[in-house]
Amino acid sequence: MGKFVLKQTATGFKFDLKASNGEVIAVSEVYSGEAACRNGIDSVRKCCDADVEDQTVEGYETLKHPKYEVYTDKAGEYRFRLKARNGEIIATGEGYKSKASCLNGIESIKKNAPEAEVVEEAE
């Protein structure tokens, strides 16, 4: 089972969602406080079953929030971001060489986030 790793940074708090194998599948922004970061984790749990908006195809359909947005970055890698109901980005993925791998990352969030425990990690 996956886990949310909550950690304090120099400027606030952030979380990483890790799969059962320890791989990081999504990261958060830095929140000003621990409570806000925990709210972000709750938001990922609530929104993780969202649909995927594939922005890499021409004429893609714009979906309502919450949603995953799949896009290509400047380096040509596939990335995703999970947006909450209010349109805020609540989690982002790493760069992937293939779209299939990127979509697998999203599936891993859908599988791991709902039941993932929250563990605190010291910096």
C-alpha cells in the first residue's frame, strides 16, 4: 500500500505520495503550514478518481475539475498534474519518456491515494 510522506521544508510543509515499492508518484507544492498540507492530502484522496484530460492530442476535450491534465514539458517529456474541484493544482508527477508511463503514474495514484497512510518524515 502507498503512503503520503509529510515533511517540513525550509519554507513550509509538503508531501510526496509514494507507491508500495517506495517510488514517488506525485508531489505537492509547499504549503505554509502542516494543517494546510494535510488538507492537500485530503483533497488528493477526494479527487484521485478524476478523469484524464489529454492535452497532448489536438482538439482535446476540456474537462471539468477535478481532473488530471496530461501535457508535455519543454524537454518533450510527458507530465501530469491533478487539479482539485476549485482548479488548484494539488499534485504533480515527474517527467515520463512515454505517455503510457505517465498514464500508469495516474493509475498508481488512483490505486494508492485513497487508502494511503500519512507518515511524517524529519528533514
